[in-house]
Amino acid sequence: MQNYPNPFNPTTSIRFSLPQHSFVSLRIYDVIGNEVATLINEERLAGNYEIEFSSTNNKKIISSGVYLYQLR
């Protein structure tokens, strides 16, 4: 699903659904491909999820700009 709001400042919600129990990886990248955050890297049960990403909830503050996320 599309994250909302997009573009975001300072937070956005990323929603997704799993049809079955799966290993999930959700990572945030800058436009040149550097990973800036890993939000999920674990097994999850089937269901609907909503994860909030904040530019200030990491150990480092992420500057404004364009970011991409990869959900596997």
C-alpha cells in the first residue's frame, strides 16, 4: 500500500498485509541507495500491519528529502 503522508515530514505510516506467516524485512533507503533505517527484520503472523516511520525516532536524525522503502 502507499505510505501516507507522502512526502512526509516528520512521520509517515507504512501499511501492508501478509496473507500468511512470513519473514518480513522493511528497510528505508535514501535516493542513492544507502540504507538509513531497518524498521522490521523478523517473522510476522498473517494479518494487516501499520508501521510508523519518523525521521527522529532513530539514533540519528534523518534530514528532509526523498526516501524509498523496500518491503520483502
